[in-house]
Amino acid sequence: MAIPVIIDCDPGIDDVMALTLAFAHPELEIKLITTEAGNQTQAKTVANALAFASYLGQNIEVAKGLENPMFRELEIADAVHGDNGLGNVEFPEPTLKMSERTAIDAMKQVLLESAEPVIIIATGPLTNLGALLFTHPEVKQKIKFISYMGGAAVGGNMSPTAEFNVYVDPHAADLVFRSGVPIVMSGLDVTHKAFVSMKELQDIENIGTDFALKVVKMLSFYIKEARQTAFHTPDFEKSIRLHDLCAVSYVLTPELFEGDDCFVQIETDGRLTAGTTVVDYAQRSGKPANVKVLHTVDRTKFVAQFVDAIKKMSQLTVDHN
């Protein structure tokens, strides 16, 4: 039986890589895609989701989410993802139309109408989910768990301690992490190990399809720009991190990952630490675990899974176009 999922994202180069993996696996029943501001503005992320899903021949509802974080000014990652959010790679005009439902209304209705609990895959700031759980707490019982790309137990990429997605809207993340809904956190601890090497990027280019070449162009932009920003670390010279892909891969193949159950809180107001996911690895708080914090991935199988998805979706783009 297919696994029902909602994908909440902010496309974003690594978001479309995550969508590629999800689209390639029919064992995921994608009931809805919702978008929010993060890697780019809301107008651009919803446009990217519509264009990308159309290009890959996916007939899935795409609903536009909230424009801004709950209590902070929006900060986007245009330096890493480009002016259009996709490394300036252009996709054809979408055949899909944006849903008439808002993301919050669509998520609420999909969850309440689902015959079985739904997994939410979240790869951006948690603005939409925070708003959903705050205004419609009755949906909690219909969420099996949230597979979230965000946070970090050790070391951030927006500050010494904060990861981008949580940093953009820590108040929404705080609502979600305190909601009681089970969470699997693919933070920087694991996503920094989930990378494509330069040789593997060449292997993808050798596939030779229009889609594979677009993937290579996006990822090449991603690594080039990241080298010149605060996201840069020395290992960026030889690898491209597929952060958001982890949240989808875990749902499909949890056996590729290892992690620990921990109590995690979100720092919302710290002068130096706003947006930090405070992971109680040492169990100092005495509070029960609320998050499975991933820290290890079988990178070889992870990359093979990604490359297989590109090959499969390349064939669909040929058929679709």
C-alpha cells in the first residue's frame, strides 16, 4: 500500500532534488505539495514547484503558503539558490495551476479526510506547519510523523549554532517541536554526510538527458555560490550536500540512517543563538525524547538512490514533452 505524504517545501535547488526522489517512487502517494518562503520568496517558490512538477509530468495539487515568518522579517538564501531559486535554470511554463486552497486549508482538509495517518515531509522553514498546528490542533492525530530537514545538534550554517530553515522562522519551529507530533530531524549532522562528489556529479552529467543536465547545472551553481557565502566550509570544494533529499530518503529507506531519540527545544530569543535546535544528547533536562535526531547515512546507497531517481524521471520528461 502506498504511503500517504504531504510535502511542504521552499524550492530551492535541494528541494527540487527531494521532489525528484519523491516523484520517482510510486510507493509514496503525494497527496499535496505546499510551499513557503525560505530559499526564495513565496512567489518564486510556488512558481518553481508548479514548473518543476509540470516538467516531470506530475498531476499534484500545489498550494501556496504563508508569505513571511511568524514574528521575524524574511531572510532568503538567494545567494546560494540564485535569483529564481533554481540556480537560474529555467523550466517550461507550468501546465499545473496553483490551488485555489491556501496551504493551511489544503493541509487541514487532506489530513482530516485521509483514511490513515499521513507523513509530512518538510524541507523548508516550518511556517506553514506551525500555523496549521496552532490553528487546527485536531489534525495532530492524523499525522504519523514529520520528516524534517532542519536544525543541527552541533554547528549551524546561519550562525555558529543555527541551521537556515529553523533560523528563518524559529517561532514556527518551536510550535512544531512542542506539538507532540513525532519528528525525525535530518539536521546538518547527517546532511553534511549526504553529499554527491564531483565524480558522481560527472556521472550524472553522463546520463545525458535534458533533465540530468539541468540537475548538473543546478548543483554546479549551488556549489559555486556556496563557496562564496557563509555556507562555505572546506569540504564544499569537493562535495555537494543534498540536504533536503534526506527527509524524503528517510521515509523511503529509514534503514539507510542512524540516529538517537532526544529531547529537542528551539531557541527563539537568544541574542547569539536564535534559531538553534538545542539537542539534549546527554539527557540533562530529564524530559522525554520528542525527536529522532539523525546523525549517520549510508552515503553510497543514498547517492545510488538519487541517481536512479534522475534516470527514472529523465524518461518521464521525455515521455511528457
